[in-house]
Amino acid sequence: MIRSMTGFGSGRGSMSGEEVDVEVRSVNHKYCEVKVRIPRELAALEHEVVRSVKERLSRGGVDVAVRRTPSGSLVTPRVDVGLAESYARAFAEVQARLGLPGSVTLADVIAAEGVVRLDERAVDLEIVGEALRRGVAAALSQLVAMRAREGEALARDLVARLDELERLVARVAALAPQAVELYRGRLAERIAELSRGLPLDPGRLAQEVAVFADRTDVAEEITRLRSHLGQVRALLEVSEPAGRKLDFLVQEMHREANTIGSKSQNADIAGVVVALKAEIERMREQVQNVE
């Protein structure tokens, strides 16, 4: 069954106190384009997220948002003891030379530039990576399930449109021979009117009708249209992505409908062709959503 390209999924992965939340959204796109928003400390894992998405999805514009909840603080204080000693000696020397009251305190030394710095705590990419993989897998499973549900709704709509298109094509096939007979009758009347009672040459009339029939023959276009409709119906049942094939077939259907319209000189057929092209266009819009 076909799948839609639109969907949403979320998941959480946990490992050794590390928690990673993942949200995945997808919309229509000609190819599979993945954009990842991930914390800076996990940037090395971004390519793995992209690969995981492309293993599950073949088409769609996919946005992945990753949020990490770390175990413990993200930073660790570091004290430069040697620099602190230098500051303390320098402060004491200045105090003694200037005869200032009081004494150098710990607060004075700690406040000095460079004595205390905050270092980012090292991230264990193996642990966080496993949590991330679990979160991505859970989010993608939800996304795929939603795209499958959307695909079922798309398939039902497309089947209804196929039924209508088949009805319209059958109508064109029925009207085509009638158009030739109508032309024969009008031509005979016109010739009789212009000949002013002279005998009508049946052979000449038959020749003109044959030329008209050949020029307006749409049997090939009808056959191809029916073939395309059958292929579309079959593709709706396959499990692999079929969006590109469906898009191509709809383009070919539109081409055949245009050819029928350009060949036809019958008002009834022209009216059916207008309805045919409108229904094909509605189908094209829906097919744009198929993976």
C-alpha cells in the first residue's frame, strides 16, 4: 500500500542516565532531504541520524529535532592553582608596599581572571549515541505508521478518481464512432445542398468520411489511457515507494487527454475531455503527496 510523505513522530531514548528526545516531521519533497537540529556536543552523531532516516524513508523533506537531557552538570570547574599562588603573592606584595590594612582573602584570589574556569564535561558518545539511536528509531516508527495511515486515505481517494476516469474514458470511446456518423450525415447534407440536386457520389463521400475518421481517430489514445489507469491501480497496491512512477503516469495521462482534445471536433467529446483533464489534475495534486 502506498504511503504519504506527510507525518510526525516522536521518541525518547535512555541509556545510563542519558536521555535523548527526538521529534521527526516530514513534508512533500521530490527527494529525501534531511535537516537535523542537534546539540553542539552531539554534532559528531549527525551523520548517523541522517543515515537512519534515509534507511527508513525514500522521499520527503524531513526535519529532525534532537534534545538531550544529560546526567549531571554539563560543566566542571577547574582551578589553576599555580596562577592562584601567583595572584596571592602579587596581592600580598602590593599590600605590603602600600601599607594597606587587611589581608589577601580567598575571595580576592578566586575572583582574579583566569583562576577559575568552567570546562565542558566530556560526553561519552557511545552512551549518548545509543540513547540517540533508540530515540530516532522510536520517532521514525511513529512517523512511518502515520505516513502509512495517510497513504491509505490517499489510496482510497485515488481509487475513486480512477473509477471516474475509467467512466469518462469509456464515454469518449462510445462517442468517437458516433462523431464519425454525425460527420457523415452533415457532410452528405452539405454536399446535397451545394450540388443543387445533382447525384451524390457515394465513393467520394466515403473517401471524405474515411479521411475525417482517420484524422479524428483516438483509439490509440484511449488504449494508452486505459493502460495507464491499470498501471496506476496496480501501483496503489505495492509496498515499495511508487510516488515517482505515479507522477510520471499522471503526466502521460494528461498528454493523452490533450491529444484526444486536439483531435476531437465533436462538442460532446470536447466536454468529456474537459472533465477528464480536470480529474487528472486532481489526481496529480494527490500523487504529489505519495512517497
